[in-house]
Amino acid sequence: MDVEQVPVIHVKNLEAGQLQPKPDLKPEGIPRGPKLEKQQLESGDILVSARGTLLKCAVIRSPHVWCVASANFIMIRLDKDSRLHPELLCAYLRQSKTQSLLMSKVSSTAQPALNIGDIKVLCVEIPDHAIQANLVNLLRVAEEQYCTALELAELLHDDALSIVAEYMEESNA
């Protein structure tokens, strides 16, 4: 059987709606054929973690096209002519109210498991196209600001640790 090494996205590769860069994903051998083609992700696909109490979601963008999602994800692929923008659906799924509603439907086992049927029953208002475009733009700007703030906080934290280390080294004591 012919096997192809394909980057696989696991739940641990998704934080705050952001996927780790493709080069950081571990490639796994997956048999070539129709099943692989069906599993490979397309731009606009939405991943939703299926297990656990934290529902993580992300929209697939061009850098992650042709990656494969692990079995711990539900993959949502909207129709090409869908009136709803995938980023808006993902943002809706990330809302605490929506997540509480979904988690209330989850079968109670040792580890809660969500299924596609739980998501399909959600009723979602679809704003008109112009409003969706504005909302998507708002989400993208907010996401960019959020990532910038995280990077800045990490830099400040690293600088603070370096300054403390500098003052506490034996030569400065």
C-alpha cells in the first residue's frame, strides 16, 4: 500500500483559534487514495474539537490546505454556494453561550464527546452579505491585534526575566 507523509493537525496544535504553523505539524503516513483525498483540508473548512470540555475551533486558511485533521476533530465544510462565511460560523461556535449549549447536548462519559449531529441542530441567523463582510473584517482585525498583544506580552515577560536574572547572578550580588 502506497503511503504519503501528510502534516496532521491535532487538538494540541490549536490555541485561541490559531493553528500552529504548518512546518511545526508532525507528518504522518497515510495511505493514498480516495480516503486521503476526502480527509485533506480545504480553505474555509472549520475544525471543531470533538472531545473534552474545551471546544476549540479554527478556520483552515491557505497555509494548512492539504493537511489532515486528526480523528479528534469534527470537520465542517460549508457548501461552495453557502450564504454563511466560515469565519463567522467559527466565531459563533467559539462563543461561550454556544459552547454551553453544545456541551449540554454531549453524552456524559468519562470524556465528553461532541458529534456533528450536535452542531447540525444549531439555529444560526445569517446576516446579509455586506454585514458579513464587515463582521469578517472586524474578526480579522481583532485577531491580528490579539496576536500582536500576545507577542508583545511574551517579549516583555522575557525581558523582565532577563533583567531579574542579570541582577541575581552571582557577579552582581
